[in-house]
Amino acid sequence: MAQVTVFDSVLVGNLFGTEEIRDCFCESAYVANLVKAEVALAQAEEAEAIIPAGVAAAIREHCADVWRLDWALLGLRTEAVGDPVLPLVEQMAELVPDELSGYIHWGASSQDMMDLASTLQMQQGLAITETLLRKITSTLTRMALAYRDVPMAGRTHAQHAAPITFGYKCGVWLASFQRHLARLTHLQATSLLAQFGGAAGSLASLSLARGPSTDAAAAASAIRVRRRIAHLLGLTDPVISWHTARDTVADITNFLALVGGSLGKLAQDLLLLSSAEVGEVAFAEPDTPASLPALPLLPLQRNRPLPAEAMLAASKLVRAQASLVLDAMVSASEGGGGPWRLEWAAVPTAFMALVGGLQQADLALAGLHVNQDAMLRNLRSTRGLVVAEAVALRLARFLGRSEAGEIVRAACAVVSDEGVSLFQALERQERVVGLLGGEELEDLCDPTRYLGCCGPMVDELVGN
């Protein structure tokens, strides 16, 4: 089959995903999860004596290798039916012994099996996501500590604000990823739910297996089947069917979008810091095989922010999928309708985009070159204007905020007009020197001495 999207592309696929996440969401993995769900269903029903013993073992023995299936026929029948479950069950029935074939998929709906298979994919996808999040948080933790006291200019509105440290900046990135890991732990318990309810979610098809639908024992048995399915698949029992209440899928996808937002923030910061005018970080050059000549590059082209650009694209892609899955929540009655099908496209796309972006973030951070000299040079480039706040606050203790502000604003104008430093502009004013003294004024005008609580906040964040 031709490669159509960036996710399955031979050329750029590894910029927009990884082999691991593609394997997780490929069609063969999805069908294998459908088979796994059918095995769990049969095991649970055998335990309640609803179907004969041996069905689960037969499915596992004869159907676990999904490459035994006729994939061309599976595709044709899926197109005709609208989903792959009935066509899959038809082929499974041909593979198992005849006396057991009629008990495959007993009492289940197609959506039950598809929701189970999708949830298993999301479970694995979240595990892959967690691994990358932990790698990134580990790297950012080391960076926050290593650069705890390295001063740099803080920036707001693309202009210098108060000084910070690069370790503090890494800590801000780190904190968001730490919160995502905390969210993920909660999400795995609340949104990875088993689904088994039959046609309308009521489990009536199993309640009738032992007698009237009002029989309490039969109803309890049917509910135990669902609970066993959840246990066998490592999912949470939902207590009540959720096949038309899609908040769990939306919760997972919106979590991915939140991580994507943090990924985009990190990418945007790295792009700014690596620009030629700023030059405070640089990306590692990609390896070029010895058999291939490196392309000639101009000096300013050598720091190519390819990982950050890929991160930014991934961030936008994953956030776009979240709105589609929110739309899929609006479904009618007890099943059917088109919105559910949005998940089929949006959920795999969200996972692949995010994992691809996180992989690029891991590569970018692991090979990032930090130019401390450039950080200090840029911090001092405004000749003290970056610490005008510090001087104004100190003077305000003597003169009040209004008068102190006027004095410092006038001095800043002198800095801009004459090219002198803030210290030089202020030391011309005898009143200022008389209140603060030359040594104190010089300290106040030193941006490396106005770092606030950057260091202590990093220490508390990383538990140092």
C-alpha cells in the first residue's frame, strides 16, 4: 500500500512518529487486539458456564497469528459491513473447530470489541508516552541543576524582562512535564475502561443465558463477565456501559493535547534561544553517514533547529485532534451514528504526533549546546536596563514609588540616548548616590545579582 501521510512516510516518518508507536497503532496490531478481546470474552463467559469450555483456548491457538487471516477479504467485508468485527469473526469461525465456532463473540456487540481493542491500543500508547515523558523529565532535571546559577535575560513580549537563570527556565519546562506525569497516573486509573454491554449496553444478551432477564443471579453473572474481561485485559471495570459516553477517550486525547501544548512551548523557547541574534543554545548537528557528503552550509545555517520545528508541528497536530474527539462525544441515544468514527482517525493521529514530538524533544535536549557566554553577553547588552526594576524598588524605600520611578525612567532614557550604562547614568545624580552609595548602586545595576528565588525554586522542584 502506498505511503500517504507523514506518519507512514519512508522519508519523514521518523520526524512525525516512531517505529514503536506505529507498531502500536497499525492495523495488524488493532486486529490482534480484537482477537485478544475475543479471547478475554470467551474466558470470562466460560468461567460463568455461559459457553462451553475450550472456546478461548481454540481462539488463542488458531487465531492469535493474525497473518493467517485473508486480509483482502477482511478489507472487502469491512467496507461492506462498516466495521471489521463481523468479518473477523466470520474468519475466526472458519479457523476454530466447528463445534466451538458458534460461541465466538457470544452476546457482544461490534462496538464492544472495537472499544476494547482501541482501549488496549491507548493503554500501550500511554505507556510509550510515559517512557518518553520520564526521559525528558530526567534530562530537564539534570539541566535545571547544572544551570541553576547561570544568569540569563528573562523575556516578556519578546523583550528583556528581569534576569533569571537558565536552570530556572529548565525548571519551568520540567514542572509542566512533572504535572503531566501526575495526570497520567490518574488517567490510567479512570479512563482505561473495559467495555462490554451488548447491543444497547444493558447486558441483556447474557442475562437471558440462564433464565429471564429479571433473574438476579443471571444479571450478576453477566456483570461478573464484564469484570473478568476488565481483569484479564488489565483495564478498569466501568460499573456501567460507556459506549455512548465518550468522555474517557476525550480525556485521554485531551491529555495528549495538554502535553502537546507543553511540547510546543518548549519548541518555541528553543527556537528563540537558538536564533542567530540570540545564540544562547544550539542544536547538535545530525549525523551524516561517512558514505554521504555533507551539504555545504553557510556559517549561519549550521545551527539548524530541525528538532524544534518538528516538535512545533507535532504540537499543533495533536491539539487539532482533541477537538475532533470532543465532537465525537456528541452521540445519539444508545449507539450508532457517525461521530464515533472520528475517533478512528483522531486517536491514532494524536498518539503518533505526540510520541513523534516527544522523541524529537528527547533528541533535542540530549544534544543541546548551552552557550553561557552568550547568555551573559545578552543579559548585559542593555547596559543595565534589565535591572531598572531593582533600582526603582530600592529607591522607593526612601522616596516612594512614584518619585523613584521617575528618577529611574529618566536615567533609562539617558542610557538609550547616550549609550552609557544605567550605573553611569544614575551615578551622575548626587541624590541617588547619597541615598544608595556607589557600591550599593553598582550592585543594584549588576544583573547577575538580581536573580530572585530562581535557585531555591529549582532546588525545591527537584528535591535537592
